[in-house]
Amino acid sequence: MPKLLTIVLAFLLVGGTPLARAQTSEQETLLAQIKRADTDRLAVSEEDGRFLRVMIAASGAKRALEIGGAFGYSAIWIGLGLRETGGRLTTIEYDPARAKAAAENIRKAGLDDIVTVLSGDAFARIPALQGAFDFVFLDAWKRDYKRFLDLMLPRLQPRGLFLAHNVVNKQSEMRDFLGAIRHDARLATSIVAPSGEGMSVTVKLK
């Protein structure tokens, strides 16, 4: 974990430049369009998106899950990382209209062979998914974070990563979750802030 975080922090300190321009100009334009249309501010920041991609590439993740896909912005960043590792992502979005828009955005990004969009309640969808995951990104209803952690820990591979968004700017809504990732002996956690919203990076030790 310290080595992985050293790699990640090195990327952040140089502005993410090793991976920052690896996407095509069409993908950059699409990402910018999604952000401009996101009037409800459901998407992560660009800095957080780049961070997710770096984490995928640095960890070599192969099977990823996103809980709370919104319009597909973060899924595109994760998908770009998985293109480099040969992995796949399943992203779950509760709202059917947003899920449909996310699937279209992912198709436009040329990542529909890597990213699968599911619509519906993640608590119902996740038990139907087969196998374990080595990367989970959580950006759903904040008060459900602890429930999702409890649901996913048995499905997370040893040395797998569990990332959660908004852990700085909305920490008052998830104190049980923050306590769990900090004090569970099975986990090691660091809080980073590529943007002011904050992201927890947790590795399952065993």
C-alpha cells in the first residue's frame, strides 16, 4: 500500500501528466460536455476523474464496480484506466434516465466494450453479480456508505481497493463509514483530496 500511494501521489504532484493526455480529443470533448450539462453536480471533478484512472492503472485492477454512475463521467475515467489494464467495469445507476444517458455517453467514448451500465437499486443489483472485485468506487447516497461497505467487503479481493467520494465535504453524513474504514483491522485507509470533495482510498489487507 505505501508503494501504491507513493506512485499515486507522484502522479498527483505533477498534475497527472503521465496519463492526463492519453485520452483522445473526442473523449476530452465528450468529458467536457458531460461536465457542462451536469447542472445537479452529480459527477466527480476532473481531478477526481484523473485520480480514479491513475488508481486503476497503478493497481492493475481487472474487475471494477461503480456504485452511483450518474451520467457516466467517472465511469469513462475508470474505463480509460481499464483499457490499459485489460479490465472491465460494471456501473450501477439508480435513476433510469441517468443510466440511459450514461450508457450513451460511454458508447460515444468508445468504451462500451469495457463498461456495462445497470439501472436500478444497487442493493438489489449487486447480489446478482457473479464473482469478486478488485476495485470498487462508491459515489451514491452518502448515508448508505456503511451499508455498501458491509455488502462489498466480502466480495472484495485481498489487496483490492475500495474508494469512496465526498468523504471530506460530506463527512457529517457518513461518520459510521469513516469510522469503519479507519478502525477495521482488515483495512488500511488514506484520505486524499484531488479536489476539495475528498476521496478515501482503502485496501483490504486480508
